[in-house]
Amino acid sequence: MTRSEYLDTIEGQLSEHLKRRFKKVSLIVKQEPKGKNCSNDEKRTFRKEIRRQLKEQNRRPFRGNIILEIDYYTTKDNPPELQTLSKNYLDLLHKKMPHIDNLKSILYSDDNQIKILISNYHIDEERQKNPYIEISAYSLRYFLEDIELADRILTNNFSDSDKYSHSNFEEQLEEERSNHNKDYFEDLRELEEDKDDYDKLLGRHYYSLQKNYLLRQIQEQFLKRNNLNIHSLITLFQPYFYHFKKYSTDRSFQNLWDSSRNLIFFSPAFLHFGNAPQLTGETGAFNFNVRKELLGFREKFKILFPLLHPISVIVTYIPPKQKIMDLDNLAKSIVHFVNEIFKPPTIIKLTYKDLKIPDLLKNELEIIQHFPPNSIASYQSIQLPRFDNDPINGKIGFLITDGFYYMNNVWRTVEEIINKWERD
């Protein structure tokens, strides 16, 4: 059996994925996440610890494009906004800082190497944990190979494919999807119809509590459906697949990929922000368009507002031909408008404070850590393949999705499919 034949088998793909998995870089720094008020000593300690762990793992700085995920576990009151944290720590991971130390290019060399950026905000509600910053980095090339493997898994595209096992795999995926199909709108309608009965039998506060619960469930269902699922990721990144490389400059294939990509962009929940500012004076027009789109979304999907459920933000970026914007700056230019207009709760918004319950129970329910009342839970900035017929100045897309389950991002979506397949 030749190597290419071996790589078409299940065993061959399992072996290749295992090799890639060992290439992932995982780092943890036990330090309270800070923004602008981060001291030089704290910055120095952070950089030194990152360098130490990389040396211990025998890893050099990334030279090529990467996917980067940063998790911030905070314990102090009123922690900085998520986008402010990311800007600080991304700079610490690569920039020269002669006033602090002589290090440079610690994890990578330049922000433009980051093609997928994921930032997650973790609130220690009961202040029982220790603060830390967790960083995961992976070659973009390997991540794209993982997406291609996920495509093979879903289509059972192996020379020695097992149709029975694949059938069971598909049934499990379908069962997981069906678990989220409960009709909470119908429950809410029935609650409204029986409002007077609830008031008489159980009291007005029970009705309010139940309505709040159903509205949160409706919002959560809507938000989860907006996530970029595995099929969307395959569609968006298929031009990078190994068996498509020879067609990457073929206009007919580009048109086909563009049409597939647009099916995702045509979703009513997908917003379009135009292109990122290119020239002096364009920032105002860009900000105006972002605000207009967000306000229009709020008006169109009134069931989501006021938000009772945490949200995550997905920003897709088709780059311009020139002056490509760093993903962290792109996210920062959008997220503060989301916080201002959508006012997302940092944690699930409860109504117990409005209920007549004993003070003892209220004390048990109180959140100890004080945090910003409105902040997204995470964001993902994703640079997509550029086609010849894309706008010269590129374009920016936007989705809000579920922010309660922080692992619900593009990286974890791919990993979960592969891990499930490996276990089976």
C-alpha cells in the first residue's frame, strides 16, 4: 500500500490527526487578567512565563498563520471589557517592549498571522477559583486539515469506510440536533392565555418567573441556531482543502464556492457591515453603518430584547486586496457598539430580585463578584478565503450566537466531530 492509499483509510487519517494534535500549543499563566492598568511587572511576568513554557515544550514562535484562542478567568470586581483584555495580551505575545524586557516574537511575530481569533470571558460568580489566562494556538494549516477531515467523516469518504458505523454516527448527530427542537413559543402562548389562572392559583410572581424562563429558552434556541456549524465551516473553508488546491484559481470553482458561501450570508440573522475603513475619514461612515445594522436587527427580532441570555459575537472578514486589518482591531471596532445597543447580560439574567422570597434565599443567590452589567461572553473573528470577484475593499459579516456555553466556537465544533468519530 502506498502512502497516498494509506492516507485514504480510516487508520491513516486517525494517525495524521494524532500527529497534528501534538502540535497544538497550550499555555496557562496564573495571573489576574488586566487591561490598560496592567503594570510593567505584571507584563514582564506574563511574557517571561509564556517564554518559559514554550521552551519547556520545545516550541518556537509560529512563523505561519495560526488560529488563536484566549480564555480570561477573572476574579476581581469590574474586570475590563473583553476586547480591551485581548488587545493587551495579544501585544504582550509578540511585540518588542524594550522598557520591559528584551523579548520579541514570543508566540508569533505579527498580529496579521492570526487568521482566526477566539476570546472568551469567564466570570467567577462565587469567587471560589483562582484567576488565570489560558492560551491555545495551532497552525492554521493543521486546523484546515482538521476541517477537511470533518468533511471526510460526515461524507464517510474513506477507502475502507464502514457504512454501519457511519450510519450510527449520523443517527447520534441527528439525535443531538432533535434535542433542541422543543417549541417554547407554544408554551409561552399557553402561559399568556392562562395568565389569570396562574395569578389566582399560584400568584403573579410565579407567572413572571415562568415567562422569564420561557423567553430565555426562546432566545437561547435562536442564538444557538446562529452558530457556524460544521457544515458552514466546511462550506466557508473548502477552497483550502487539499483536493481542491489545483482549482483554487479556477473562476468556475470560485463562483461555485462563492454561491455556497452566500447561502450562509443570506440568513436573516446575518448582518453586513460593508468594508473596514481603508482611508482617513472612513471610520465615521463605518461606525454609522454598524450602528444602523445593529439597531435594525434589534427592531426586527424583538423577541430577543431585552436580552436575558449571554451572547457571543462572530465577525467574518473577507479581506481587501490591500491594507488588511488585524482581527483584534476589527473586533474591537464592533464589540463596543454591540454592548451599547444590545446590552447583553454578562450572565443569565434572573428575576428573583423581583420576587417575594426570604432574605436568606436571596443572599444565597447573590453573585459575589461584581462585573460589568453588559458585556459579550466571547467573540470570534474569522478571516475567510478571498475570491477574485469579491469587493476590492473586502466585506464584514456579523452574527450573534449563544454565549452561555463558551466552548461553542469554530475550533471546538471541529474538534467535537473528530473526537466523537474517534471514540466510535
